[in-house]
Amino acid sequence: MIVGVPKETFPGERRVALIPASVPALLKENLAIQIEPGAGDEAGFPDAEYEERGATIASSRAEVFSAAELILQVRTLGANPDAGRADLELMRSGQAIVGTADPLGAPEAAREIAGRGAMLFALELLPRITRAQSMDILSSMATVAGYKAVLLAATRLPKMFPLQMTAAGTLRAAHVFIVGAGVAGLQAIATARKLGAVVEAYDVRPAVKEQVQSLGAKFVEMELDADAAEDAGGYAKELGEDFYRKQRELMAKIVAHSDIVITTAAIPGKKSPVLVTADMVKAMAPGSVIVDLAAERGGNCELTQGDQEVDAGGVTIFGPTNLPATVPYHASQMFSNNVVKFLQNLVKEGKLAVDGDDEIVRDTMATRDGDVVSPRIRELLGLETVKAEGGAA
């Protein structure tokens, strides 16, 4: 079976779905690898490196889609709504597409891919189970985003991060407030602490307190009932406007004395909750910085604008929507490793083995046999829920 890797076409996307070092692992699975020319160039992986590892370089994108029975993409049509539409006509019946697809935010794309007869595996739908941890692209990319968010803030903050006692006087350490202690938040805490900042962090889940403290940050405790903060799959849930209103009131003082605020509260397929209001921004000192990692869904800060730098009374607000693409080498490495583990679970003896009883396969499978089969996506599309079938494809 041929696995094809096309060049990413989403604006600003510099990652590649498979790196040269991952090719041998797939060759051992009796798979052949075909790469679109230049697919890895922007991530630092030239065509020659792929060939050295046993992959072949196709003549064109069309050839990749024509020859490959399985396509690997960082962003499939759903996560690449405009440029990705050109790939739709290249897809065919029986072909499998593996990548991010924004299935809960752009469910209509799954229906369009189903219309081509292709099978879509949306990696955002991976279950939060131990066996799937090595395949979890959301956690991998969140690690990159948390790290880069701190560096982005540091380059704009008119202060140094660490406490400095010099002959010229004592320089106070920067104060960083992290909202959300998931993977991105924890990485942001670790990075800010390494740079010498005083870090505080808040999360609606009290259980993460020990993780925050283990990284040297202070955990901010608020008397709020957040028992329903996660769904059964381990993903964040909406908690209602009354909860967020109380949360904002308690956070206001902390935001006001922070030099940097990094927000990470995103809910799959939903608008991001507003946690930092315009009034809270107004109370921050000029020169302060906000990096809003939830900008793709509207942002946690009321003044955030996606992929824009906003100056609000001297406070700089960044709303990056694709930070992993700014660190393409290591982001691609992590993504590629996740995808290889996913394929090793999906492929048996060089062929697709779609086992509907496997929770990983069942949950990520969005389309099959010309229909949308994911219950979560079907619900969003207003379709009747059907039970996914097991067995080998």
C-alpha cells in the first residue's frame, strides 16, 4: 500500500505530516512512501533526505493522490477550508485520509469527503486513553504552542524575565499569569520559569494543582464549582456564562498585576470563553503582554483578533492561531511520530485493517463507505445517529 504525503497548502503552514526519520518505520509495515516535491522544505526536510530513507518523490501533487491509498496531511480539507478544497476532486473512493480536520468546528467538510467515497480519520477525535497517548497530536502541538507563546511574549515585554541583582540596581522579576494548566499551559509555565519569571497559574480543575506546583509556579485557587469541567473523553466542556462571570471577577486582580498573561482555555468545536475583559486589560500596566492561545475560536480575551497584534492602551495582545507552524522542524517531528503510531495501529500486513471494536479507530473514523459515521459529527450535521460497524476494510 502506498502512503502519500502532499505539501501543506494552508496559508502560513510550514509543517509536514511525515519526516524522513519516520519513513523506515512505515517501510517495516510493508508500506511504500511517496512524497510531493518540496513537501518538507519549509520544515527543514529536503527531498533528498526522504529518498535516502527509502521514500520516492512524486512528479506532482496529483500523482500523490492518484497513487496513494492512504494520504497523510497536517491539515485536511476541514482544517484547510479554502486551499484544501482543491484536494477534494483528487480524493477517490476507498482512499483513506489521515490528519487534522477540525471535525467539530467544520463538520460539513466530513460530509464532502464522504461524498467522494474517501475514508477520513480526524486525529482531533482521538480518545484520551493511555494506549492513544503516543498518537495524541493535540498534546504534541499544544506543547509547541505553550513554549512559543512565552517566547513571543518575552520578545515584546519591555522587561527581562529574571530577578537581577546588579551594581546598577535590582531588577524585579517579571510576573506571568497562565490561565489553563493543560498541556499548553504547563509547557508555558515551565518555559517562563526557566527564563526566571515569577509564575502563577489557574485552572478550573483543582486536580492539576500539584502539577503546577511541581513546575515551580503558584496555583491560584478560586472558590468555584467546576466539577463538570471535563467531558467523558477528557476534553474541556462549556461551564455556562454565570460561572465565567464569577471567574472573571476573581481573576481581575491577578491580571492587573501581571506583566504577561497567557490564556489557553479552548473548547473543541465551541467558541472560546471570554476570561479577560476589556476592563481587565485597561487595568494592566502599559507594556504588559497578553498571548491568547484560544484565538482560533474567538479568544479568551475580549480584545483578541486572530493572527493580529492589538495595542490596547499600551497593552499588546497577540492572537496567534497556528503557533506550531512557527516551529516547523520539531512540530513536524512530533506530529510525524504521532501519525506513525496511529498507522501502526491502523495498518496490518501492509493493508488497512479498520477494526470498529478498536476505540482509537472507531472514535477517529469520521467517514466510511460514502457516509459520515462519527456520531459526534453526525449530531452536528443534524443526521440520525448510527452505530459504527466493526470488521476489516
